[in-house]
Amino acid sequence: MPHTTASAGPSVTCSDLTFRWPDGTPVVDGLSLTVGRGRTGLVGANGAGKSTLLRLIAGLLRPHRGSVAVSGRLSHLPQDLVLDTGLRVEHVLGIAERRAALRAIESGDPDERHFGTIGDDWDVEERTRATLDSLGLDHLDPDREVGRMSGGETVLLGLAARLLERPDVLLLDEPTNNLDLFARRRLHEAVAGYRSGVLIVVSHDADLLEHVDGIVELCPGGGTTRYGGGWSAMTEAVATRREAADRALRSAEADVRKRRRELEDARLRIGRRARHDRVLDARRTAPRIVAGARKRAAQESAGKLRGVHGERLEEARERLVEAEEAARREEEIRVDLPHTAVPAGRTVLTLRGVRLPLGGAGELDLEVRGPERIALIGRNGSGKSTLLRVLAGEVEPVAGEARTCVPTRYLPQRQDVLDDALSIVGNVGRVAPGAGTTEVRARLARFLFKGARADRLVGTLSGGERFRACLAALVLAEPAPQLLMLDEPTNNLDPASVRHLTGALASHRGALLVVSHDRALLEAIGITRWVLLGEESGEIGREEALNLFGAPPAD
């Protein structure tokens, strides 16, 4: 359990914290970190240990080494929140006993136990109603059963329960995962308005992370990088770091070339001097012992000179290796996809009177022409994913006609488009049979799979690497896809993977149809049309769409 202390203010301190899985795999290794009052975002690559760290702080896991000190009362909202469907809302909120005591007192029961149950919390019902209202749960009755609530309502109810506890330290683990844009907006507002103590939120949600005061990135080896401000400030800092890494790499490469020239020049000078000395020795009549001493001195001098230049070259090479590693961490996907271009007037897809087999969307009519970029938005259950599956030919519409008119590729949420038993090269070669192995490797290098990295089996890849391989297979397929359809592509992606996705989609010259609750992604990839699915489905304007996300349109 974490050690709870009393101090001037709420805080969390991790000292030399280490945790390993039973098989010995390190998750958190020697981490030292202090988080004080305010809202802090926690980010990092998939598998960096973010959720594990929250569980260590919450006392749900015991570290192998080091300690956690929490100043104040703590509450934790896990990523995989599961509630008993038979419970009533009041039980989840932890107010059932106090409500019952209030009712008893109101009915004239003077039992002192009721007063003890209530304590000083006489306004518990007013606080509860205000908290539920702030999260968009004003329609919830405390006597309602949890089983009659949606998934998004359940997560917001879990947050309401934590807020009602009035903790000094609040931990949120991926709270917007699988929430629709309306529930996300409420949660964003809750984080933006949080002023009660320490808030640590693990999230890949760029919009949510705009509302934090600072971001901590977990790095390999137990290190951390801190950024002031929200997501935008962090991305600016990362861009600056990337530029610095590129400059350092170019400088290191130039230094290695310079040191090689210096070493070669030194060898040439030593060679010329040795030949010159041999000629002089042949002409001199000095005793053999003197000539030998002169020769040894020259050899020692030459050896020292070669050693100095050799050491300088080795140091330059070491700096180059470090610069290459730093630059590799900041690599971007840069790929030219000319064959994905679609003429402006060509019909890409049509929907005529389509009714979906699942979801609450009304009748759909839509036509997409040329390289348009369409966002499908709406509440969970409105049929967004189902519509993509209809267009992909996986399911049939109940009524109407759905037709794609250009080569199309589809990336579902589950990202199961690759064969784990094949290498990355093998998977891409399978969807691009007309390309030779050399060409496939050249294309994969653009997706940061260079050399032996392209030969790795897909089943051994990390989450971020697997997503990159999915992207490569998606956009490098033959015939070149002129329509890409993606279903919640940023779900569970780390910041680097989101950056890679944005870079790949920016290179695509065809049409896009994207289901996403990620406003930052949709704006970054240049969405041109917004389609809202629901009881009355149809196209809406950009300003109306961004207002649904709770964000004003950019100037």
C-alpha cells in the first residue's frame, strides 16, 4: 500500500519505484517522480507502464523496490471499470446509507445512529445532484439500476462517485476510452474545472490533455520528461526537440567525416615522413644505434598521432550513434502516394436510402466525389462502425444501396488485418503482390521499418509497431486505395503512433472516411465534410461539429 502522509498540500511522490511482472519483465524501473497540486497528464508509449504506475500509486500493486508516498485521501477510476448491473445509482455513488438516514429523520425517527451516519454531510443530495448535472447525468435518478445505463453513462457515474468522495488525489486511467463525443465533452469539462487537489490522468486523448497544467512522459529506462501546459505545448516542444535531434545528427555525421579525413591526412603525413627519414638515414653515416633510436622515436611519434586522431574519430562515432538513436525516436513517416490520387469529379461512394442493420441511424443518403475527407460522428450505438462495415461489404444494409466506386481499404477498430505468423515484409507483400521484395522494403523504410526491422514477425511487435505495420499494409496495398476507411484509429494509440497516423493520412491523396471522437486528429487530417449519425442523420457544418466536441472552431 502507498504510505499516506500529512503535509502542507496534497502530493504524490514515487522514489526509485520498480515493478516487474511475474516472468521478470520490467514495467516500471527505478522511477522517481513527484506530482503536486494541479492537473497532470501522464503519457508514454504503449507498454511504458502508465496504468501500472497508477495502480502502484493507488496501492493495488506492490512495488518490488522503492516506495510511493501519497499526501491526502486518494481515489482511483480504473480503465476497466465494471459495475454490478443490479446496483442502484445511489449505491455506486456511495450515498445510499446517508439518503436512508435523511429519509428516516424526515419521517420523524430520532435514532442517533441516523445522525451519526449523516455526520456533517446534510447537503449530500444537493451535492450529488450538482455533480451529476455537471457531468450531463441530470436525467439519472439515484434509484435507477446501473444495468439500464449506457457505457458512457457508467464511466461518468464512476467519475461522479470519485468526485463525491472529495479526494485530495484523484487518478483517472484512460477515462475517455470508448466514450462518444457527447460523453467526452462532459468529461473534458470536468477535468478543465478540477481545482480540488492533485489530478493525474493517463490518456491518449489530445483534447482532454489540452485541459491539464502539465504533462509527464514516461520514457524507457525509468526516466521522465516534463512539459509545461497541455497537449499543444507538448507537441510544440516535441517538434523543437525533433529539429534539434536532426541538427545534432547532421552535425555528428559531419564531425565523423571530418575526423576520418584528419586520420587519413595524419596517415599520409606519417607515411611521407617515414619515407623521408629512410632516405636521410641511407645518406647519413651515423652509428646504427643512433639511427635505431631515431627510428623508434619517429615510430612512437607516429603512433601517438594515429592514436590521437583515432580517439577523436571513435568519439565522433559514439556521438553519431547517440545522435542516430535520438533522431530515430523522433522519426516521422514521410511517404509519397501519388497513385492514391482520385480526380475531383469522380464518384467515390454513394449511399441511397440506406438503413443499417444495427444502430439508431435514420435513413442515409450521401455521395462523395474526389479527394473529400469525411468525418462520421455521433453517439455510441448510432451506427458509425456498422456503416463502414456495410461499405466494406462485411454486412448488408437492411434497405437501400451502398456502393464504393474506387479501390477501397478498411482498417477496423480491432486492427486484425495482419497475419501474426508472417513478417512485416511478408504481410505487405501479400497485399501488394505486384511489387518485388526490394520495392516493398523501400516502401516499408518510409514507415520506419528499415533493414532487419522489416523482417520481424508481426506477432512480436509492440502495439505502436503493429499499428505502423497496419498503416503500411493499408496504404501500400495494390491497387492503390483511393478510399481509406478507418474506425476509431487513435483508440489506445500513444502520441508517437498518433503522429505516425497523421503523417500517413496527410500523404494520402485520395478520399477518407473516418469514424473518430478525436477532434485533434480530424482537424489535423483536414476533414472537409462532417456527417452526424443519429435519429436524424445528415451532414452538418464544421462549426456545428466542433461545438459538439466542445471546442470552438479555429480562426
